[in-house]
Amino acid sequence: MERLKIIQSKIYTWDHIRRQLSIWRFKDKKIVFSNGCFDVLHLGHIEYLSKARDMGDILIIGLNSDDSVRRIKGAHRPVNNEEARAITLGALSFVDSVVLFSEDTPYELIKLVQPDILVKGKDYDNKEIVGSDVVKARGGQVVTIELTKGYSTTHTIELAQKVHL
């Protein structure tokens, strides 16, 4: 199989992830879930997601759709469209699946996935992490990871805009 097709095969629909989860659960795989816009992938994302993957056997990324990103971040975002963002995430060897969601939060996707571990950055308070109730109700863990200082999509975009002025 061509490499691009392998990467694209990691981008799952909700029906596909539902079926795949049955297989992973049958094989007793520990499922880790995280989510975000991942608009301009940077070192902070790589470190964060690789640490998340180290916590389990399978890493599923919930990816905000373009419409969802616009509602959350504003009309000027995303910089990269959902297909580009999904393929970029799928190209990472430690990412097993990318699933788009169009809501403002991944709550419904988390209810579908029922991850063993839900991971967010330390910039989130455990009480405000969407889906933590779902994960804890089935005995799972909610974990926050320290973010890499000096790296953020907003900061990267701001720097790029200054360069082009």
C-alpha cells in the first residue's frame, strides 16, 4: 500500500471507529484519547501527543472540523483545512486514528470511544475537561500533561503575521 493511503487509512468515520474499537477492546488494548484543533502542528503538539500515546496501546485523536474551529477560534481559523490537519496527524507514527467531530466539544465522540485514558494539556483544570465524567464513570483516568513552553499555534500564527508585515 502506498504511504499516503496508509496515512489516510488512519482517518476514521464515526461508524468505522465504532467497529474498530470493538476489535481493539477484544484484543484488550488500552485506549487513549485526546482532542484539539491541531491547526499548525508544532513541537509542543508532537511532545504532548507522543507522551499521551506512551500511556496506552492505541491513541485516538478527536479533531475539530473546520466549522467547529471557526466557531471556537474565529473566522480567520483554521489556517489548515480539516483534511490537511487530519492527514498531518495521521502521518505521526504514534497516532492510530483521527476522528473528526463537528460539535464545539468532543463530548459525543468521547461517549462513543469510551477511552481508558483521556488526556489534555495542563492548561486545563481537571474539573473543566470535557468528557471527564464519561471516562471516570467507567473507571478510566483523566490525565493532564505539561505543555512545552514557547510553543502554541496562536503564537506561531502571530509570529508569521509579524514577519509578513
